[in-house]
Amino acid sequence: MPKKQQITLENIKSISHDDLAELVYGQMDEHTTLYDKVEKLLLRGDPKALLKSIKKDIASIHRGRKFIGYHESFEFAQQVGNIVDDIVLMIDDCKVASTLLKELILTDSKVYLRSDDSNGFIQESYARAENAWAECLHALSDDEIYADILEMLVCEGFGVREVFSEHVPKNVLTRIYEEFEQKYEANREDTFDNIEVLKLCTHYLRQPTLYIKAVSLQGRELHESDYLDFAKEYAYAEDAKGTLEMLSKIVFVDGYKADMFYELQINAYEALGQSMDVTLAYKNWYKKTKSPEILKKYLARLDAVLQKQAKEEALKDAQKLSFAEAMQFFQSLDESELASQYIWELRDVLETQYFYSNELKSLVTWLKEDYPQEAILLYRDSAEKSLATSQSKNYPSAIKVLKECLKIEEKYNTLSWEIEESMVYMEKLINIHRKKPKFVELFFKAFGDL
């Protein structure tokens, strides 16, 4: 199927106004979203009417009672998102826009209670509304921001809303922090939301020590995951020494923690100008994850001698991986010679069935110029794996890779090759699988009688 031409805004502007108007008019009845957008555009010259229309849309969501099923959630999320777009794009007064966005945000709790939002589409649309509201704060006074945050702070039944951001003035954050600290001291039974608010305030205030204090109010033993969170707070506050101090309290750096731990550590060392520690961190990161991407970053920091030594050690690690993982490892390091040796050593037990078709194609493309025999071996193994299942739906892919083998072979002088020529190989292949009529039919249609 031919690739569709990408239509740009300039392309659309080149269409005559009358032709475009006729096109939109003809599509409006079939596409309600388009109809609504045109309706809003027509109202843009009348701010009062536009405001009334958007308020009507928000009220419709607020009044809704029908359950929104899993398969309806995407369409409903679009409805919420369209209201956000209308406010952002068509309401020029930021203060009015902030009020409309607040009204929309405050509908979320009832919507969540009457919907199956397992895929998170509806939540994402409300998050867009919260982000858009934050962009309007420059038009509000500190007192107005404070009042709006308190009004929107808790989504009943679903915790604290994401209404804190870097756009909130520091004195507003301090005011809310102090109020909720007193609220916590007055009533320590209902603490979860209060502590969450304290954490959010201290985060955007860039006060890691207060953040730690807020977490400690929960009265539980601190875990290594807490210290990782504390390190992130120090990093956000651009306090490299504090970041490293928190990381030093973490003993077991593995699993999900490894990437975040070393990213924080490296950023801190870089901020402090400790180049050797950065290199060591990359080395340790690779040892924990065996990630070729991390290895490349580590190798780039070494001189030629150390780089060669580190690469040899890493390539030994690759021998312990599965065939597919080893190939991806070699390719990511651009070590085609070692990949070819590995393929040749395992030519009778290749495991191409564990590659996606695009991964195998990428691997062959990478190899075929310098190592065409090994590239053909991969494709032949893929064909054999497709035929071994006896499922006819796999036969076309076998034919496809066999054709690619012929194309690769045509480019090279095969007299010095160690593998048999494709014609000989395919003659043996068709004899082995002659009892598969569908494959035989596809084979002779593609290659004739050889």
C-alpha cells in the first residue's frame, strides 16, 4: 500500500476558501466534533455567546449520569479534551479561561465514579485541563491562586489533584504548606492527603529537608525507595552534594532502581566536576544492567587501551546471553565482525524465531554488506523456522526471505563462499517440504522450476 502524502498546514492554506468551506460543510453532519468546532469558531466574534456555549458543554458533563464503559471512555475523553482545546484556543482572557478550566476540572470525581477508565484516557484529558489551568496563573493574583488551589485540591475519593506546579508562586506554596502543617498537627488521624500536600509544596519550593520531614510524619521506617525519592528531591533542588548523600544510604542498587540511581549519581558528579567518578558510575551502571547503550557511554569515556580491555570483557558477557540478545548487543556496539563469528559458530542452532520481522531485517541489513554469508544464514534459518510449524500462514514470510537471499547472493562472487548456493539450498528445501502443497504452490510461483 503506497504511503500517504503528508498534508501540511501550508498545503491546506493553498486550498481556495470556497472549496475548503464546501468540504467542511459537507462533512459536518457526519462528524459531530467538526460540527462543534465550527460552531465555536462562529461564536468567537461574540465572547458572551462563546462563553455560554463552553459553560453549557461543561454543565453537560457535570449533569451526566450514564455509565461510561471501557469502550466508550476514549470518545468521552475526546469530549473533555475538546472542551480544553476550546478554552485554550478561543478564550483570549486568561482569567476567564482559568475559571472555565477550574469548572471542568471539578467535574472529574463524578466522572471517575461513573466510568471504566482502565486505559487512563479520561484521566489524561483531565490532566491536560490541569496543565492548561497552570498556564493561566500569570493572570491571577496570589490570593486567587490560593483560593482556587484549595477549592480544587482534593478529588473526592481519588486523592490530591495535580494542581501544584512551578507556575504557583513561592509565597502561595509557603502559605499552603504552613496551613496544612497546622492542620496535620491539629488532627493526625486523617493524614494521607495532608502529607501529600506537604510533599507537593516542599517539592515545588525546592526544600528537600522539608520534604523529608513531611515523609517522616507518617511515622514509619524509611526504606531505600524513600532515600531514592529524597535524592530526586535534592537533584530537583540542584543540590548535588545532598543528592549523593541520599544515594549513599542505598545499599542494593538493582532492578527498577538502577537506572534512576545511576542517572542521579552521574548528574550529581557532573555538577561537581568529578569526571573520574562519572566514569566509574557508568562502569557500575553497565555491570548492574548489562545494557549496551550504557556500555557505549562508558566506552566513550575511556582511552584506547582501557576501551579495548572493557570491550573484550563486555563481549565475553554477550556469550552468556540468548542468541537474540547477543545479536542485539553486537549490533548496538556496531561489532559486525564478532556478530559474524557468533553466527558462524552457531550456524546449526540459530534462533531467529525469537526476532520480530523488523528486528531480523535490521540485523540482516547491518550485516549483509560486509558479511553476506552470515546474513543469508540468518534468513535461511528464519525460512526453516517458518516451515517447521506446518502453519500455512507462515509460508509467505519464508518465500519473502528466500527472495532476499537471492538478492544478497547476486551482488557477490560466491566462488569463495563456504555456504552452498541458494539454488542448491532451495532445491533441497523444496524436496524436504514437498508434502506441503501450499508452500509448494507459493515456491514455484515465486521461483519457477529453478
